[in-house]
Amino acid sequence: MGYEILDVRPLTKRIGAEVFGVDLNAPLGNQAVSELHDALMQHQVIFFRDQSLTYEGHKRLGRYFGDLAGHSAVAGIAEHPEIVAIHADETSTFVAGEDWHSDLSENAEPPMGSILYMHELPDTGGDTLFSSMYAAYDALSPAMKALLDPLTAVHDSNHIYRELFPDVDKKYPRNTHPVVRTHPVTKRKCLFVSQSKTVRINELSKKESDAVLGFLFDHVKDPNFQCRFRWQKKSVAFWDNRCTQHFAVWDYFPDVRSGFRVTITGDRPF
Ligand code: SIN
């Protein structure tokens, strides 16, 4: 793929690229936006260094790719409800994303992507792992693909947020999606189940569902499908939630790690 503006350097052949040559806080022209989209479609998660994103710049960047989505459980920051703080310090009892997941997959229309900007980091640790759900699907045997292709599964977030937030009566989203989805842009097939959110395969008995999901949750953790991003202050990661999962490593307690995330709306998976 040819780029006129961006300098795109893959981290692995399967997932992840570092991107240079763009100031993400500045208004972007059509060519730059189109190249960013191309890079995201090709590498599934793209990383940037030395960016200075203001709240407005962060939201503008997200809106080049779609409307911004709210979070069903976590309120946005003051005066910018579309921006969620990702923060951990010595008082934290959990961190966002500490298990494999695709953001808000429990929504009826899960987001297409998320853009995370980090402004404070521990001296060491706090990396994020990303796994390619194309690579995870492609690595399955034809027989396993044939079993999984027609199945659907329930994605639920109640078991996570009810424990974390005091409002025990609140109902969080719970929706059924295909176990294998087709990416709406690339048309490639990818796995769409995650340890954090997927609770049941509808067409199987509970015992069978637990066994198949257990296998798949283990499968997506294979390092052969992954890249690992070592953050620096002012780094940005932009990932495609439709074909990746991620895992935020919390190996820096009690240090501070702090950033802001916007999430871009997506379509109903098919
Ligand atoms: C998340 O969006 O799941 C958090 C990712 C991170 O903190 O690295």
C-alpha cells in the first residue's frame, strides 16, 4: 500500500504499525485521513509518538472516522462526555482493560475503534497487548472454522460493572453477536468472542459452550497473533475493535498511569 503523507512501519507482519509524519492534533486533510484509515485497515492497530492532543483535538481526530460513542458504565470527563479517563494509581483496585476484550462488544452496535492518548506513565511497565482476530481465525483448522462460522454468542458486561459500581440495579448492555464476524471494510473473517465479555454460545449446551469458549479464550492469547506496545508519554494508539482484542498490563502498581480515550461508533456485526 502506497502512502504519500504517512511513514508506516509495521511492528509485525500480522498486527500493529508505528506511524510517523502526522500531527494528530492538527486539522487533517482528506489524504491524511484516508491514509490513516488505510493503515488502520491493514495493521489493525496503529501507534504514534510525541503527539500533543488537546481534548478538542482528540475528539476531532475521532470524528474523522465516525461519531463518538458514549460508555455505558463510565462517565466521560467534565465538559467532554465523549472522553473517558483511563487512570490507575496507588488507590486503584482494578484498571480498565485488564483482561482480553474488544471495547464495548456488549453493545448492539459495538464501536469500530478506540483512540487512547497517554499523558502520564510509570517508569516501567503499563504496556498494552493487542491480538489480531484475523490471525486467530485464520489459524483454526477447516473443521473448527466450519463449527464456529454459523454460531452466535452473548456478550454481557453486567458481571463486570455491577461489581465495580455501586448502582446494583442498573442494567448494562447484553447482546448477541456472531462468533465469527466479517469485517465490513476488509471483508475478512475474524473471531469475535472475548474472555471478558462473551458468556455463552447460543446454539450449544452450556457444557459445550464453556468448552468451546475456553478453547477460544486460550487461542486468542497466542503470542503469534500479537504485538505489544510500550507506551511513552504522549503516545497514541488507535485500534480497530472489530478485528482486535487488547489487554492492559497492570504491572506497575502503585505507580500512576493516566490517559484519555475516545471511542468511535460502529455497526451491528454480521
Ligand atoms: C482499554 O481501553 O481497555 C484500556 C487500554 C489501556 O489502558 O492500555
